[in-house]
Amino acid sequence: MNIDTKRDPRISFFIWVVIIALIIATPSLLPVFRLNLLGRYLSLAIVALGVDLIWGFTGLLSLGQGVFFALGGYSAAMYLQLNSSGSFPNGIPEFFGLYGVQKLPFFWEPFKSPIFALIAIWAIPALVAGCLGFLVFRNRIKGVYFSILTQASLLVFFNLFNGQQRLINGTNGLKTDVTELFGQMVGSDSIQRLFFWITAILVLLSWFFTKWIIRGRFGDILIGIRDDEARVRFAGYNPTIFKTIVFSIAGGLAGISGALYTIQSGIVSPQFMTVPFSIEMVIWVAVGGRGTLLGAILGAVFINYAKSLVSEALPASWMFIQGGLFILVVTALPEGVLGWLQSDRPKNLLIRLGISKPIRTYPSLEAKGKDEVNS
């Protein structure tokens, strides 16, 4: 599919104006509960940007971004747990006592440092993604085989984290809402409002960063890899290096997203590494607009907010609505909602759905003209 269709920049500019206006206005319009939900969904927009970067611009459909998302969440939660451990017996997080652990495991020690934790949030997921990507890409594994491998790695990490009760509380996960930060409970209204603003700023910075990546020669090579990897290799470039770098960047973005989501949701657990969650990330990008970046943000925020509202009213109906959205995109809007608005806009939707007849082609008009002349 050719994503680089003719775009209308006025659409993107208008959408950005609306987004920034809403971000500024919502803290005074929404109650804390709704504002917290919006903050969570904005954090999910960052992982969606990474998915769009590797899928929309590089052609790498990863079904395992939940691994890197969870690693970022665990990095943030481990720091918050240790930051609040002074109130726990033995000076270590309380859950260790449930399993008879008296001494802090060695890999927890670095997370006592806030600087290390801030770096680990994005560096650990990026490093894991880079190592995994290099092993896969150097063997020229791509397409559906790459997707299957990323999903397999997701299952491996899920089972690994789910079974580590003594070290990271296993299936119960690590809670953050009862921990302390800046002398206040992380779950308090003031901290949650603060992280809403932090999340909104980081979403904008992530968009500018990904936009900067795709604008230069590096972005041109990524698109070349997506469209014709063999030609890129013939031109003298090594696709393995570029794919490894962009996969690492997407992993780092997922880690930042996971950390912000963990702090605002109050817990991180192996459930972040389940298969359906990683597939949902792909759906956000597909519906919003693959290869648009802005569409990934809109897809993540609006689909999740719609999920919340629909689930409150009709709990069992959301899966059908989400499935219908995905079917609509696959059949009628392959470039996503934003891509469709930026290209031919609503005028051709009925034709795509098969409801309206397409405009006559030039050969048919020419044949009709000849028939009229002969008659």
C-alpha cells in the first residue's frame, strides 16, 4: 500500500490546533477521574507513535510492543517502590515479606537512584528491542515471520514475569498509587494532574522527534526499506542497521509510554504483555492512519476513550464495535481515517463502500462518444 499520498497540510494544522486547545482546557473542564483517563490514553499515544514509525514507515509489523511497554512500566514502579520503602519493614517493598525475602535483590539496587530510573525507563526497552531486532534482522527475517517472532517473544516475557513472584511480585504486579513522590501519594489528585501535563508535553515532544526522524535521509531509507528492501540493499545501504535502530527507537518510546501509563493507572503487571493488548496498539494506528504519525495519536486517544465510554454503558459491546472499526479500515479506508481525510476526503467513501457508482473512466466516455457519432 502506498501511504505517501497527496496530503493536505491544513487538515493536520487544524487538528493540532484543536488538540492543543483541548489539552489546555480539559484540566479545568473534566473531573479528576476523567482527566486521569485522558492522561492514560495520551500516554498510549506515545507507544502508538513507535508502532507507526516501524510499521507505517518501515513496514515492520510488530505484535510484541507490549514487552517494551511493560519494561518501562516496571522501571518506573521499581523506583517508586524503593522511594517509599522507608515506611516498610526491613526497608524493602512490603511484598517481599510475603515470600520470605529479607534482602533486596541485586537488580533492584540501581533503581534507588532517580537518575538511573529515568534513563532505564527508555534505555532498557530500547536495548532489549535493539538486541532482539538485530538477531532477527541480520537473518533477513521479515513479513509475517517477523510478526510471529515478536508475538512469540511477547509470550516468553509474559511467562517469565508472571512466574517471578519472589522477585517482582509475579502476576500481582507492582502498585504505584500508594507510593510516594515529591512528598505526596502518587495516586493523589495533585500528582495525577501533574502527570497529565507531563504526558501531554511528552506526546508533543515524541511527535516532533518522530517527525524529525522521517524527514531526513534516514526517513527516506526507512520508506525505501518498506517499499523495496532489495533495492535499498543494492544501493549500498545495510537495511539491518536501519531496521535495528528504528526498532530500538520504537522500543524506547514504548518504555516511556509504559512508565507514564503505570504511574497514572496505579499498577504495572504482566498483563501489559498479553497478546490482545499489543494487537490493540496496531489497531489504533490502523484506524487513526498508518504512516501519518498524527493519526496514531488520534487513534490511540479516541479509540481508548470511546472504549471507556461504551464499556460504561454497554460492557459487552465494545469488542464488536472495535472489530467493526477494523473491518471498515481494512475494506474501505486502508490509509486510516486521517489518511483518508488528507487525501480524497469524504467524496469517495460511498464508492469505496460499494454504495455509489464510480465515475466513468475516459475509455468508457470515448466509446460512448464514438457510438453517438456512428448513430
